[in-house]
Amino acid sequence: MTEEPKENITLKSLSEEESKDQPEITEESSNVSSKSVFARWLKPTSVSEMKFVSKDVLLIRVGKTLIFYDGNTQKEDILIVGSKSTPGGGGDDDLHLEGIGCVDCCDTDLLALAEHPPISKVVICLYPDLKVLATLVDSSCSVPYKSILFLRLEYLIGLRDYPAFDLIVWAWRIGEKLLVVDTGFIQPNQYLK
């Protein structure tokens, strides 16, 4: 018995005008790298994070799901991260994440996604096409990031989760880890803001 490969599934809520043109509630279409499912609405159960990824677009993270809500057009683009998430056209710009632990956004349409276990990896991509600009992999420790934060346009700060609670400063454009500080935190509810 062969196991089917896992696919990245992208959901997109339709605007009121688009929903009138749809004969059914859901419709599937496929392309080279992903499968799209169009739905009229989505109700998240518990929101993990909310941040502005651009001037008009709000990013809502619900577990492995990223909802990009455009306030001007009132449309949602929804990305569910799987084992081989490939929202782009394929190739080296693919977004390979098992899950999302935390996110941060920068005012220049930059998006940082920290992978939830198995490894501590951060992918920095450009919104809206999600083209990967940098992948930061810390091979010295497998503890995932609890919180990440852009510092200006050149640096990314990460706080590791239990038991390490290290503070890491990355020069993300060149992929260099600049500093690791043992914070001495003993409380698991510490975050960068």
C-alpha cells in the first residue's frame, strides 16, 4: 500500500461578488505546486497571533493556518502550512515548513515564519508572493523559537522556548547569527514584543 504525498492546501474566501458566480459552496482546482479550495467563509477556533503584514493586510495565525485579510477589498487568502508547503512557483523559493511556531511582520512587506519543531528554523519571505529571501537554521540547538521580532530591516531577534530561553540576534540578510545570550528566564510565558 502506497501513501499519498502530503500537499499544501490553500483556502481562499470569496468576496460577495465572487460568491454569486460560484455554483457550489466549494470548488477545487489544482496547479503544479498546490491545490486550492475556495470556500465562502472560515471560522477560526482560537487565534494565536494577529499582525499587519502590510498597510492594509492583517495576518491572523491559527495553528498551522495563516489568514491574510485585506481590509480594503475584504478578501481573505488562507494558507495552511503542511509538510511541503509551496505557495510559489516551485524551485528554490519554496516555503518548506512542518508547522508555524510564531510569526513577525515588518513594515516593508517582510514576513518571518519560525518553524515549530522538529528544528529551530526561521524563513523570511516577501509578501504577497511569499518568495523566500532567507532561511535561518540554527544547528547548535534544536529548541524552537517561542517568539521572533524584526529589529529595523537588517536584524531578527529570536527567543527560544523551554528549556533554553536563549535570545538570538540574526543578521538575516547574510544569514549570520551575531549573538546568543542566555536570558536566565525561568517562566515559560516570556515573549518578545
